[in-house]
Amino acid sequence: MNPLMSAEQAVLGAALLDPEQLTHLEWLAADHFYRPAHQALFDALRKLRNDGHPALSADGPLPLSWVTDAVGEAGQHVRGLTAAYAHTLIQACPRTEHAPVYGRMVLEGAIHRTVAQHAIRLHQAARADAVQGEVEGALRTADVLTGVLTDLARRWGTDPRPVPPAAAPSAATDIPPPAQTGQVAEDARFLLAVLTEQPGAIGEVVAWLRPGDFADPTHGQLYRCLGALHHRGEPIDRITLLWEAQRRGLLTNGTLSSEQLTASCEGMVPGSADWFGQRVMRSSVTRTAAASARAIRTLAQDEVLGPGRLINHALHALGPLDEVRARWATANSSPAPKPTASTPLAGEPPPDRVMAARARSTPRPGASPPAPASRLPTLSATRPPSRGHP
């Protein structure tokens, strides 16, 4: 028989044999039992004890009425419970004084079951939000799961804190990830096109958007290249992006081809980088929530994990969602500031980045800022002074 079912039968059998054991099980609740009949019987036993059943004050052996009245009370809430099954529960209890240990086994099973149930709810909420283009349902469900984990830790008597597992849990095979729609890929491609073609557009999203927020790793790598160009203060267009991708080995290791880059970033797309970035970010929130849910359910299905470790590992699995949630809040806090007269012109690197660029190539004194791509001068006009090299 399943050890959990044996523990449920044993704790009920102990309470039927010795009602005094109920005083040692105050921390155990009826919904911690898996079977509805066991839940109803435990509730009935506790109700009879609280109502001062006559059997509790009787001298000598425990009257049979304690068992029959408990079965009768429980039978009002569940079907199929008989006095014969109550005697089966009594026979399933090896020692009545071990009731607290049996109860702890029941609570341990309830913790695993509860964590798995809430992980499934989080995954369902993430899938629904992914379809509807929202995040609120997944975030609310994640908050509920965090509260449940904290409450379970208190019941078990442990300190709730995120602890990484020794080995990352493998994804549950019976819960597929949310389907990625064509709209998700299109939003990412439009964003990359805006960042490539509109000077300074990356400044609207670079503070909160990360390469891992893109569902397609190729799009994430292109965004990483754009971020590197922006960080070094270099101009951004399709040519410099292609060059950066080559410098990072993306064109030689098979990650990306020049045709893929052109297909992802070509064309002037009307729109705001901030708006497209938030759409990519929204998809990242629901995708991360689904991944956390799958990891937590896999942990809950591991019967080797004790409740304390399960709770702490589950809290750690929610960490990536907390991180992306914080960046989502930053993205929605306020619009990006518009350039003023005192800020650098669009397409012109800040002064500190200009100084860093001059450390690598020395322009002629008084050189003007880089011109737009459509007005680039000829190569001979921009060649730096000869230093004796051919």
C-alpha cells in the first residue's frame, strides 16, 4: 500500500482508539488528508471531542459509541463510510502513541500535493495570459503560490528562504510550455528593426530589456549585439550590426547568417521601441512564469525531497520570475525621457563614449559628428592621416 495512505489510516485509527491523541494533532487539518472519507472522519472526530462527547469522560474501556457516532457524523458529509471501515482503520494503527509521527507523514504528503496543485494553477494562468496578451493573472497566481509556500513553511516549522537545488530539475514532460505565436516573433522582429533604423531608439529599452526576454535565441543574440554597440558608443545600423555579429562569431558558428539578420532587421518600421519592447517583455513574463511552474511541479513530484527542502527549492524557482517582474514594473513605471537641447543629438554618442572611441582611432581635429547613413562622405574624405603605414 502507498505509505501516505497507510499514514492516513494509522492516524485516524489512533484517534479512534485513543481520543487523547487528538490533543497532539492540533496542527493537523482535515484538508491535509488525501481521501475525502478521511477528511470527513477527522473533522467528525475533532467535532465530537470539542463538543464533549460522553465517551471522553467514561470510566473503563472506551465505549463503542465513540466509533459509531464518529462514523455517523462523518457520514453526513461523505458517502460510503461504514463502521466496518472504521475498524479497518483501527487495525491499521500499529501504536496509538505514534499518532504525531503518522500525522507528520500526512502533512508531508499534503505539502507535496499542495505545491504541485498551485504550480499547475500558475502554469495554467501563464498559458491563459500568453494567449490574451496579459500578465496580471500569472503574477497574481505567483503571489498566491509564494504565500502558500510561506504558510506551509510555518506549518512545517522551517524558515522559508530560497535555496537552489543540488541539480536543476528537469522540466515536467506532461505539462507543455505555452505555445509561441507568430505575433511574438513578429513583435521581436519589429523591435529589432526599430532599434537598428532609428538612432537612439535603444536608449528607450536598454535599461530593462534583456537578451533572454526574446523567445527566439537568435533575436536575443542580435539584441545583445545592439546593446554592445550602444554600450561602446558606436553608431548603430545594419552594417555595424552585421559587423558586431561577425566579431562575436555568430556568423561562423551557425547561430546566424547575414540573410537571417537582414530578414530580422530590414525595413523601416513605424512605431516606438518602448511599445514593441513592452510587448516582448510581456511575453517574457508569461514564459518565465510557465518555466517556474514546470520546475516547481517537478520538485513537488520528487518524493525524496523533504518538505523543508521542497519549499525552499520552490521559492528559488520563483526567483527568475521575480527578476523579470521587477523589470516589467520598471518598463511600465514612466515613459522614457525625451531628448532636450542639452542632451546629445540623436545618433551622436555621449561625450564620454566619444573619448573612449578616440582612444582607438584619432579623428582629425574639429571633425564633425558621424553623419547619417544616407549622407556618408566618400572613403577618401574620411580616411585618417597617414602614420607611415602603406
